[in-house]
Amino acid sequence: MRLQPEDILMIRQMTREVMGSDVPVRLFGSRLNDEARGGDVDLFLELSSPPDNPAWLAATLAGKISRRMHGRKVDVLIAAPGLNNLPIHDIARQEGVIL
């Protein structure tokens, strides 16, 4: 996994601030490959209840984390009851690692 321990702590803290609770965060995608270089940070959050505005939550969280990571691109994917389940959600569930 290509994240520093302090980055993991910051991501969990920012997630709590934006989501208002202790939501598990999964890292998936290229950052799991220790051999790769560069790449964005792909995060997956699975909520137990539908959020009022999932796009706003994802964008807000991605922006906060990106700023703390000096502009690194961050993608936040949210799954919740009532939201469409896409193939990328299944990949994130299967391959993602909880931070």
C-alpha cells in the first residue's frame, strides 16, 4: 500500500469530519500496488443509510483530503441504500483494504 501512516490517519479523520460518524474507508485501485508509481487515491465508503447529497459529500471529502495531500487527486466513491450499485462498487468491495 502506497500511503504513509500519517496519510491514513488523516483520511480517517477527514472522513469522520465530513460523514459525522466512524465510517469504514477502503483504499482501492493503483495505490494498493507497491510496484506502481504515482496515481490518484481511490477511496470507497459504504454507508448504512442514504445520505442527503452523496455527490456533495464525496466532493467535499475528496477536496479536503486532496488539500492535505498537497493537491494529489482523490476520488471518493460512496455506496448506500437507495444509490445505484455499479461494477466499480463491487471491485472496491472485493479489492479494497480498510484503512
